[in-house]
Amino acid sequence: MHNIWKRSEAATGSRFIGAGKILRKEKTKNMRLCSIASGSSGNCVYVGTDATHLLIDVGISGKRTEAGLRELGIRPQDIDGIFLTHEHADHISGLGVMARKYGVPVYGTRGTIGAVRSMHSLGTIDEELFHYVKADEKLTVKDVTVYPIRTSHDAAEPVAYRISHDKKKVGIITDLGCYNDYTVECLRDLDLLYLEANHDINMLQVGPYPYYLKQRILGRKGHLSNEAAGKLLSRLLHDKMQAVVLGHLSQENNLPELAYETVRLEVAMSDTAYQADDFPLYVAKRNEVSQMLDV
Ligand SMILES: [Zn+2]
Ligand SMILES: [Zn+2]
């Protein structure tokens, strides 16, 4: 229950956004999200309903994915699909095992699946398990609708995802160097947002990474800084947003406290009517399964 890192009481209770108002939690829970692993060493996020269980990326070993699902009380063979954001190792390293052992269907763009196929390290994956998705073309898996969103990242054809069920919407967006009005439009009216806060710009600049890598991360096809995450979040806040989770933190160039405070500060400094205390803000831990968030 306490595995998502939390900063303060103000950010943890049943407080919901509403321009200063505290809204009551609805009784019926429609969608759930849980971070199984988060960060540059491996990413795996569970999103589901009572009937449908999805993973966004499997960037940790098959064993760790199995263990994470066990903690959630979900059998790996009950996963209805793995949705890939892109082919970088921190998003796919457990893919071969999960696909082969449990026959889980794998969804990704043509570019991502093409890149995954050419990676011999993953072993052979049955062709029939691959399903193509296209940015801005929604598809249905049982009782959820998945909408791929184009992202700016140095991969073949990267996407983020918006997943909805009934009237509930969850957005998972990591690995992007920048965002624009299109990104904001795709992530409107979410009930829950899982957002990249990859690095602190100053820590990255003075840190040990070689120059080319710093430029890559800071570039338009790199990763979202804490500041940029806060700015993007400020444009996405609205009365129904029930929780925000910061994820994909860099181990070398970020700290959970810094990501948390910087994002709150950006919200406070922005034009939005909302304050940083108006919504629960969590930071996903690198190697721990987070609490399950229900919306
Ligand atoms: Zn990446
Ligand atoms: Zn990544």
C-alpha cells in the first residue's frame, strides 16, 4: 500500500482536484493502474479493469514481471496484451519470455515491431502474437479502448497510450523529448496520468554522462525533464483528474524528492487554476511494485 513514494500527507489522502474543493471518491471503480517497475533500468506498467489486464511495456526480466503480477494477484496468462511504447531495452527486455511462455499478444507500431523482430536477444516470438497499432487509430481489447499517441523520441516509431473504459480514461506517457498541442489534446480529461519526469536539467548538465548522451537526453527526441513534466501537467489538470504518477526517473540525473517538488513548483507557477495540493501526486519507485490506484 505504501510502495509508491509519497512526499507528504497533503498529497496522499483522498484529495481530488477541484480548484480547492475536495471531491468525494466515487464508489464504483472502473480502471486501475500500477507501476511494476519504473526508470531507465526498466519500465512496466499494469493497466486494467475487472475484465481486462494490460501491460504497457515489459522492460524488466520475465521473472520480475511474473513476481510483480503475483503481488497484484494477477496470473501472467491472464494478461490480454502487452502494449509497447518503443523498442528501447528498458521497455522490452522481458518481452520474449512473456510472449513465449504465456502466449500474450504484443501490440506496437510497425516501426516498433519491426525493430523488435530484428533484435535477436529477445529470441523468437511467434508471428501470430504481433498486432499492429497506428497512432491516432483506436483499437479495442475486450472492454477497454486503447488510443496510441505519437511521441517525439529517438526510436523507430514511438507512441504513448490513452486507455479508456466506460467513462474513465488513463494516460501513460513516457520517453518524449518534447510535447505540443497535439500531445495536450490527446491527454485531455484524464482521470489518471502516468507521466515521465526523467531528469533534473541541472543534475544532468553537471553529472557524469558524456556530452553526446547529455545532448541526446536534453534533445527534442530525448526525455522529459521535471520542469517540462510540470509544465505539461499544468495544461492537463482539470476537475476530474484523480491522481498523477511521475515515472521513468533517471537514476543518475534525478531524485524522487526533486521530481516531486519541481513538478509541484511548476504547477504553482503556471497559469492553471489548480494548486499543487489539489491533486495526489505520486512518484513511482524504480524497483518496487506501487500501490494499485483505482479511478
Ligand atoms: Zn526510450
Ligand atoms: Zn525508456
